[in-house]
Amino acid sequence: MTQNIVNAAPARLSSLFTDPAVKVAFERAERDNGAALVVPAQRPPRFVGGAGASLQWRRNLEALELA
């Protein structure tokens, strides 16, 4: 007799744990389809006042020196 793996119900990992906190965490992950926490992308620094203009002026000056 062969087993049909394609149609078999997936094994629930939460059933393998006896620690209630770990079991609940795995049940939540199974229910939510294992969606990962979102890590926000890093933003470039914001310059306030004349700091941004000063930085841009230095970059322009360095570019002229390299040319």
C-alpha cells in the first residue's frame, strides 16, 4: 500500500512541544502562516538646518577635486 503524501495533512509542529509558552508560540505561527516579524529598512540620516547643505557642499567640493 502506498501513502499519498501530496494530500496528507501537514504535521503540526506545535504538537511536539509540552512547554505551554513554546506550544502557544508555534500554534500562533501555524495559524498566521509563519509570517515573520517586520524589520524596518534603515533610513538615511536627516540633517536639520544648514547641516545638509554643508554636507552637500563638501561632497560637491570633493567631486571637483577628484575631477
